[in-house]
Amino acid sequence: MKVRKAVITAAGWGTRFLPITRSQPKEMLPLVTKPLIQYSVEEAINSGIEQIIVITALGKRAIEDYFDRSFELEYVLEQKGETRLLQEMRELSDLVDVCYIRQKEQLGLGHAILTARGIIGEEPFAVLLPDDIIDSKVPTLKQMIAVYEQYKTNILAVERIGSEDTINYGIIEPGKISDHIYQVLRLVEKPEPSQAPSDLGVVGRYILMPQIFDTLEATPPGKNQEIQLTDALQLLLKQQAVYAYEFDGVRYDTGTPLGWLKATVTFALRNPDFGQELKEYLHQLL
Ligand code: G1P
């Protein structure tokens, strides 16, 4: 069955970005001229996804407003003769069919995904964590869908991480299948370096089979007392294969100020309107 739906989780508190996230959803922080979440939405669309389900929470209304149509704004732009901007604003609200679910209690990533069960139904689906921005020629999700088409089972995106970083990721024990593809033999959520089964960390892109919902229901709270997707996958792999795919691309963790800054500078330097000027400015600074 084709992967048609994608869940984008946007319910977290964004504690690593306090104080700005007191009143501003972290997913709406700008990355040059677009909010972070738009990169995930565009990646999903460019990978052939037809419906996006955004999991939000209290204080995240700005996300819904952003992808909605604003007749008032369109009217003002029309009066001012700003036709190019007007066109861009219309295209933005017509991007894709987006629906929203509010996660009423923030009980973890696994719990957030479980709230989408009714809308997903019995089909494979994608999950994107919008903090992870991946710069790649072919959208990462599209690369993963190609792997899914081959194996027709759960696919996780992984990359090699520094050993001191294992405490920030789900880590897999890999069984090599081919170049860049591994069978997942075991998963551990955020282990200490000495407990990590490898240096392959899961990044925020998943293709999941609908059976994950039953295992999520059966998953007790884990790390940080949250229902962890990693723990549910560990349960799932007793009945269904889970594969990991080392994607081709550069990932930025924009959930931290430093990661966000690195992505901002890299993307801004490529901007045709001001990239060159920024480059000269940075040279002067250094
Ligand atoms: C989540 C997952 C973790 C994964 C990471 C990727 O953690 O729980 O397994 O490696 O995303 O970004 P979070 O970063 O939300 O704490």
C-alpha cells in the first residue's frame, strides 16, 4: 500500500528554546524566511504525501493560522498591487490538505503519534519531527519511501552520531543488509554512551506500519516517564521487521539554539537576494 499520509508532531514545549517558546511555538521560529514547520510540510509534499496531520497542543494556534487562508491579508495585498506576494500567500494555503489534532496531555512522542490513529486507519504512514531539518538533493522522506517500496515494512532514518551524543537519540543495534540499509535488532532510547548498541542514531523521519498503534497502546511510560516511540518499536520488532536507512543528506537539529543558528546561516548564505551580502558581512566579522 502507498504511503499517503504523514504525521508531523508539533506538540512539544520547546524547553531547549526557552524563553522564546513561552508564547511562540518553536515550530514557527523562522529559518531564513519560512517557519521551521514549513520545511517538513514541503518535504512531505515533495515526497508524494497527500494528507498531513499536525499534532499540536495548547499555545500552538499560530501553526493553524499560518497554513489557513487569510482573506483580509489577500485583500490588502491586492489593493497594494503586490501580485507576487499575493500569489505566494495563496499558494501557501493551497499547499496540501492539513488537519490538526490537539494532544491534550504531553505524554511523549509515542503518545502524540497514537492520537492520529483514527485518521491514519490501517495504512502505512510517515512521521516527521520538524526540529530535524534535512538538507538533501532528494527529499529524505522520498528516499525512505523508495526503501519502503522495496521492503514494505517499518523504516527509520538513521545517521552516525558522536559517542557523547547517544543520550539525545534512539540508538539501534544494526544487522547490515546492504549499503545504507540495516535490519534493526534492538533499539534503546537515549542510552548512556557505555550502554549504546552502536553509533547509529534515529533522526526524526519514520515510515511506520499501522501495527505500531497496538504496540503504542501496550507501551508503558519509559525515559522521562513518556510513552516512547522507540520502546514501541522495540516491542514491534518481535512481530514485524524494522529497517533503518542511512539517508543521503545533512541534518540540522533546529531544536537547539546552536543547531538552529547553523541551519540559519547555511540556508541564508544560499539566498539569491541577500546570500552574497551576508557572506561579505560574515567575512568582515571574522
Ligand atoms: C526523539 C526520539 C528519539 C530520536 C529523536 C530524533 O527524541 O525520541 O528516539 O532519536 O527524536 O530527533 P527528542 O529529540 O524528541 O527528545
